[in-house]
Amino acid sequence: MGGCLARFGYKDGPFLSTGEHASSNAEIIEEMVDAAHQIGRGVVDSQRTREIIGIDRKNNVSSE
């Protein structure tokens, strides 16, 4: 596993790149996904993230 890992969301900073206050977490995530794609980076969804770090969704615990 390599590459750049990042966390984004309303709790981390409720503003868009324009300086406007985001209306939702989804608005921030959409902007970050667009930015990642513009620089040629892929984005994984929550299920794939759980698989990568070994979290069982049902029990919310590590599978290791």
C-alpha cells in the first residue's frame, strides 16, 4: 500500500476552497474527490477503506 492518504470532512474544516462555508460534509468530500481526480489520484469508498485497514463493518473492530 502506498500513496497519499488523507482525511477530509466537516469536522476537519467546514470551508470550501472558495472560502465559503460548506453546507454539508458531502459538499466538502465532492470537492476533495474532484481535486484528487484532477491530479490523477484515485479515491476509495468507505467499504474499500475498511478492507484496507482490516475493520469488520458489522462489529466495527479490527479483523486482525
